[in-house]
Amino acid sequence: MDFNVKKLASDAGVFFTRAVQFTQENLGQAERTELDAHFENLLARADCTKNWTEKIFKQTEYLLQPNPSARIEEFLYEKLDRKAPSRPTNGELLGHYMLEAAKDFGPGTPYGSTLIKVGECQQRLGGAEREFLHTSAISFLTPLRNFLEGDWRTISKERRLLENRRLDLDACKARLKKAKAAEAKAAAVPDFQETRPRNYVLSASASALWSEEVDKAEHELRVAQTEFDRQAEVTRLLLEGISSTHVNHLRCLHEFVEAQTAYYNQCHRVMMELHKELGRHDATFPPVPVLHRFSSNFGRNPTTSGSAEPDATAESPVAPLETDVLQIEEVQPPASGTRKAKVLYDYDAADTSEMSLLADELITVYTVPGMDSDWLVGERGNQKGKVPVTYLELLS
């Protein structure tokens, strides 16, 4: 390795000069070259972009991967330029455990068969989550990381170089100012006496030396000014490129929202299918289905006093479907009144005793004595049927 003593000494001298200039500026003992207002606005905008991009990037990482150990592992694999091993999502693990449990409990039992349905659903949710994480990492996280580790590092490097050029320029200005002051002093008050001509010669020589120093300082100032202007233009162009960065990040943000929307829509569809499947599944296994307990009270008039006469439908464990429909139609609103409700989600009726719903529509609802608390009677025009409470927002 070549060891250049002169270059080392020169670099040390430049560093010392910049340090002195920087210290004097902070103490108010030296003038500072100020950048124009437009340049300062570009710097502030760039700093704001960097700070918020960094925060959004980190928080998105926390959202996509809440496990800090997994994030550290992915970071290490990335720095080693190696592909991280594939790991199952929490939903996939839960689904796997449910399916394994169903084998032990028996797939033909109510609990075992339900575990199979829910486990398969959890695995589908885990797969959807994996796809969402992959898409978001490519379309959103990667562009933000590229900006922070690429463009912003280049901008920071050029800004540091601009700051060094500015310190050199101000040091040259201070040196020229000092040389001119010394030259003026030597010319205005010569240090000589008529009886001592040797002093006159020395004073004239000093004046000539200061004049040469002024010329040298002016040349260094011109060079420093040229380098500063060139570096300022380079930095300005990079800072103005922040606008293009915003446009790119805007496009990536739209892609992130689309991926998130697709993910939640898929999860909603999967859960709705599971809900319907479990509804049909539950109607098969319970010895006394909720539907029949609820239907057995429809033949009574809720406005009259309780009668000791039992309902004929209560004697049969499974009432005919036509009887349920007839009893639904005969149900009357209670004396306490009805309420309006807004439908939150679409709902497809599982049988003729229920009423299908459309999101955002308004219906009239009321309860009936003996009715399951998870259901209400809903009316829409001439239509009437059971509706699930969880799909409604009750209005005052």
C-alpha cells in the first residue's frame, strides 16, 4: 500500500481548516455563505421525505411481520445475500394443528368434522396472508428501501460534499479579507523613519508580500467559488428529483392498498363460506336445533297472555318446512314496538325461515319471546324472516 505523506499532510490541513471555520461559524466569529431560499426549501423537503419514508417503512415492516426475531433473521439473510427459508404463517400452523386434532378426535364426530372445516379455512387464510406479504414486500417495501439505501445515500453524500465546499469557500473569503486588511495597514502606516532607511526597505518588502498574498487568496477564492457552484448545481438536481420519488411512492402506495383490499376481500369470502357451512353443519348435529325451538313459539300471539296449551309443533323434533314459513308469516310485531337496523354485510338465507340481506339497506327488526338472542325477526316490505344480529347495526 502506498503511503503518501504529502497527501496525508494536505488532507489533515484541509480538515483542520474546515474544523476551524465550522467552529468559528458556530461561535459567531466568522461569516457563513447562505444558500438561496429555494435551495433551503428543497433541503427541508428532502429531509421530510427521508424521515417519513423511514417511519412508514419501519411501521409497514412491523405490520407485515410483527415477530422481531423473524425480522432480524430476514435482515441477516438479506445482508448475506441469501434467500430466507420459507416459514408457515400463523394461520397455516393453526389449520395444521386443527386437522391433526380432527384425526385423533375422529372426523365423523361433530367436533372432529368442524375442526376439519375450520382448519381448512385457516389454511386458506394463511395462504392468502402469505400472498399478501409477498406482494406487499415487492410492490411497497422494496421501493421504499431502495430509496433509503440508494437515492438518499447519494443525496446525503453530495450534501456533505457541498458542505465541505462551502466551508472551503468561507475559509477562502476569510483569508482574503485578512490579507486585504494587512495590505491596507502596511500601505497606510509604513514602519520606517527617515533617519533609518533600513526600516523603510523592510516595510516596502512586507507590503509587496501582502500584495502577493492577496493575489493568491483571490485565486483560491475563485477556485473555491467555482467548485462550490458546481457542487451546488449537482445537489440541486438531486434534490429536485424528490418530486419523482413522491410520484413513484404514490404508485407503490396504490399497489399496496390494492393488495391489502384483495387480501381482506379474500378473507371475507372465506369466512362467509365457513359461516354458511357451519350453519348447515350445526343444523345436523344438535339434538334440538335452535330453529325448531324458535319456531315452536311462532304459533303463539305475543300480545296475549301466556296459555297453558302446548304448541303442537313442540311435540315434533323436526317440524315441516312449510310450518316454519307459515309461522314466520304469522308472527306480529310486539307491543313494545320495532327498531330500524342497517345491514352491514350481504347475507344469503340458509332456508325459507330466514331472510336474505343486502349491505347498506335498512330493515325493520324486532324480537319475539323465546327467540334465540343471536337472531331477530326482520321485515322488508312484504318479506319477513329471521336475520342474524351480527350482520346488523341497530339504529335508535
